[in-house]
Amino acid sequence: MIRKAFKLKVNPGQFEEYKKRHDNVFPELVAVLKEAGANNYSIFLDQETGCLFGYVELESLEKWNCVSKTEACQEWWRYMEDIMETNPDSSPKSTELTEMFYLA
């Protein structure tokens, strides 16, 4: 199992909308994530900074990297770009975090 952590940023004043949209994630995207072997996927918000912390457990980085190429993922990015910091291709600006400690 591979553990992956990353941070993103939601725009000020959009915390409730971000939560609302994630409470209703597109079923097609959920299916793509599960097919890619993603498990225990969580996103946490630091309300003071608007920073989001994401954590996901993966079977394979190769499968995970294919998720971004799916229509379901790209449609989700377009849906979310008005409330998040994004790149020109609508993908969220994301910083991968380095694991520093793990207690099994």
C-alpha cells in the first residue's frame, strides 16, 4: 500500500460550497477512483488558511496517475475551478507532501 498526502487551497468564503460539492461527488469520479485502487481518501480543511490537506491510500502510483486523464476527473476539475486555486488546465494547484513519520 502507498500512502500519499498533498495540500490544496480553497478560495476564501468558499468553504461551505467546497464541502457541499464533496458531499455530492460525481458517482463517475467515485467509480474511477475506486477502479484506480484509491482507499481511505480524506480531505481536511484548515479554516484559518484555506489550506486543504488530502490523504489517500493507493495500490499503485501508475493507476493513480491515470485518474487525471479520465473525463470524470477532468469534468470534476472544471466543476471545482471557480472555488479553488487551479492551474490553466483546471486541475487544482497541488503540493505533494513528504512523509516524515508513520505509526503503524
